[in-house]
Amino acid sequence: MNTVALESVSKIFQQRAFFSRTVREETHALKDVSLELAQSEVVGLLGPNGSGKSTTLKLVSTVLLPDRGRVTIEKFDTRLHGPAVRKRVGFALASERSFFPRLTARENLEFFAALDDVHRSDCHDRVESALNHVGLCDAAEKQVMKLSSGMHQRLGIARALLKKPSVLLLDEPSRSLDLAAAAQLWDLIRDLATIGMSILIATHNFAEAAEVCDRVAVLQKGSLIATSRTRHLSDRQLREFYLTLIGEQDLIAWNEEVPA
Amino acid sequence: MIFAKAAAVLKKDILTSVRYRSGFFLKLVSPALQLATFYYLARAVGPQFRPDGMPYVVFLIVGTGFYTFLVAGIHSFLQTIQDSQQTGTLEVLMTTSTPTTTLLLLSALSSFAGNLLQFVVYVGSGILLFAPAVNISVSAAAAVLVLSLLVAIAFGLFAAGLQVSIHKGSAVLWLLGSCAWLMAGTLFPVAALPRPVRFLSALLPFTHSLAGLRIAIFQADNSAALFRELESLFLFSSVLLPLAIFFFSWTVRRARQRGSLSFY
């Protein structure tokens, strides 16, 4: 059974005045995209900047609503059943600025746990377990404004895990992480998939995609141009596949990451 | 579960407030300075000026104290949205299991609780210092407070909705605050205004909040006047609150559709 399903989803960003019907500018962020995630599956979204990766994650998390098509999480439509979807989806944003800077890492997690209906008696254990998962136990009592970029990143993932979601959305999860922390994160992603979580990752990192994803979906200018299984593919093979797809073969020789 | 959420919001706000040490200290000091200012202002005007039959200094303290309480409360709705847009927490908050309107109400109520404490200390010490023999009707004062709070929540939701949709909630709040400062009887009695402005003043809920509270504190036996003010406040709150909840929910849904939630 599919946990996540995007069916012919389109998202258009329109710029217009508050009560005006005249559209000043229109950006087609996603065009007729269909994609499914099975339970325990890890799917990577690859694509240059502005290709629609983050928009896809935001549509699944209900931060955005689709203009056409529909997005369902375990049969719950994001447009009709927002609260039910939000109970099931954990979202780790790419942005560092998503915490209360004067509160400690633990205090931030306790606050978000309460908003996610984690019962007070479970709260301590959930927070401890989330901190442990991302290797932040030693920094738990530090104010968030004193944490490094990589620690922010890991704290964002810890927050997404608090509600024990069935779907985890990760926006560039290994950005700002050193190699050891990235390897630890990839282990965590595989472990979470093993216990039944479906995981959708927007990434620019081919090593990450080859290492943790079961499948990759390639987006270009809002369109889904291909999906491919990643089993037996090295990160180099994946990079060649991707660059050929988007018509940038010239970059194969020297570029290690997805070109902007 | 809602109490656990309210406690979490309150804890977050208290910790944040205490950790901005200089701001916290100024919040404690400024009411004392304001009391002193009004005392000397009333002394300069002279003891013969007794608006609504009460000493001018007490008129000022009740007027400015309640005005500040209500406007700060309304502002807290806007502030919650602005802060979460600027700190980048808005999108994350909207992916939690707590509905946006509930979250905003909890944040604002936490701020109202802090402002209420400040208001009680400010007005209480003003009355103790300058009119200790006064006979307050606590139940009437509480009724005025609750109805005024509902009206303030409605205005707060309107301001927050405008912030989400046009990112200019503060301009509307500034206009409302300025009108109330001039016309609601904050610094001087409404009777001093020209007749057409007095008519506009009657359309402002703040006018009835201030008048109702002053009656509850100084003329508690004038039940007809008190009832009139409570009736007006009840009417304002029962019309404005449902409209405001609808408006705010609509602006959030519209922002989700347009992808403009985190714009500011």
C-alpha cells in the first residue's frame, strides 16, 4: 500500500494584490507530478535549484495546498484532512531559522512535543530518544542560538521525529553536516525505514541519494522527468544518470554535486 | 491536552522573556515611571478637575492602564505572527497537530496573562496610592474585563489575518490604537470631544471598555450605566469574534494556497 501519493499535482505561485483578480506574475512550481511512496520506502528528490523539490515536500506536509491534483497520506487528502495528515507527517526544514533561539535544544523540543499532542508523561522519553537519535544529547541544555549549523540541522530532524510520524520529510538533511555526522544520519534514515517509516528526501548530494534511497525521482523546472531504483548504483553512476537526464553531460567530469 | 499546550506556550514565553534580561527589567520599571508622570500631570492640572467624579490622576491611571492592556493584547496576536515569520518558525508551527487559530489564541492568552499582571499591579498601586477609600465592584470589573478581552481577541485575530495576507497588520493596529487614544476617553473624558467625534467614539469598543471599568471602580451602584456599557461590549464581542475567527482561518488557508505563509 502506498503511504504517500501525489496524483497529477500542479502548484502555481501567483503574485497579485490582496483583493485583485489580476495576476502580476505566475510561476509554475510543479507541473502534473505523480509520485508514490510505499511504506518503508526511501525516495530521494533530485533536481537543480527551483526544480520543485521543496515545493513537493511542502505539499506533502500541508504547508502548501495543491492547485490541481491531490496529495494523500495514508488515504487522507491534504486539502480535506489537514489535521489527520499533520499527525502523520514529520518535516525537517532546510532552514536553520526555525527554533526559538533563547530556549535550549531540549526546551524547544518539549514545546514542539506539546503542540504535537505528545502526552506529558511520554514527553521526557520522546525528547531524550529524539536527541539520542541525532546525537545531540550533549548539546541538549545549550541555547539554540549557540548551536552550530550542523547541530541546527540535526535538531530539526529530532523535532520531526517527536510525533513518531509514519512519513518523514527531509529537506537537504546532510547540508552543513560533517562526514561523520552525515554517515550517522544516513544510518538513522535506514533504521527509521526499517521500522516502517516512509521517507522523502530532497537532496543535492548524490552520495546521500545512492547511500540511503531506494529510488530517486528527478525534477526539472517543476516536471518529474524520471524515476529510477538506486540499488547497485554508485554515487558516480547516479550522478552520470542525473546529468545525462537534465542535459548537462559536460559537467559529469568535474561536478560532485547537483549543479544549480 | 489543551492545558498542556497552554502550559507549554506559557513556559516558552516566560523563559524567552526572562532571558531577554534588559527588556524584562524595563518592563518592570516603566509602569513606576508612568505612575509618577501621571501624578505630576494631575498635580499640574489641579485638584478641581475631577472627570466622571474621580481624581484626575486615577482617571488617567485607569484609562491608560486598561488601554495599554487591551492594545498590548491585540498587538500580541500580530507579534506572534511577525515573530514566527521572522524566526522561521511559522511553517513548522503549521505542520504540528495544533490548529493555527488555537495556537495563535494560546500565544496571545499567554501574553494577555502577563499584561494582566502588569495591569493589576499598575492600576492597583495607583488606586492604593491616590484613592484608597474607593469601593470597587469586583464582579462588574471582571465582567468588563472578560468582554473587553473577547473584543481585543477579535481585533487581534483581524490584525494577525492582515499580517498573514498583506504583511501590514501593524499599520491597521496603529490606526486603531491612535483612534482609541484620541476618542476612547483614555486621557480625557469623551464629553470634551466635538459632537460628531463623540458619535464615532461610541462606535469604538474601547470607549465602552474604559467607561465600564471606571464605573465598576468608582460608581458601582450606578447599575443602569454599567449595564449599558456591558450590553455594548457584549454586542461588539458577539459580532466581531466569529467574524475574526472566520477571517483569520480564511487568510491562513489562502496563504497555504499561495505559498506566502512565511513572507513578511
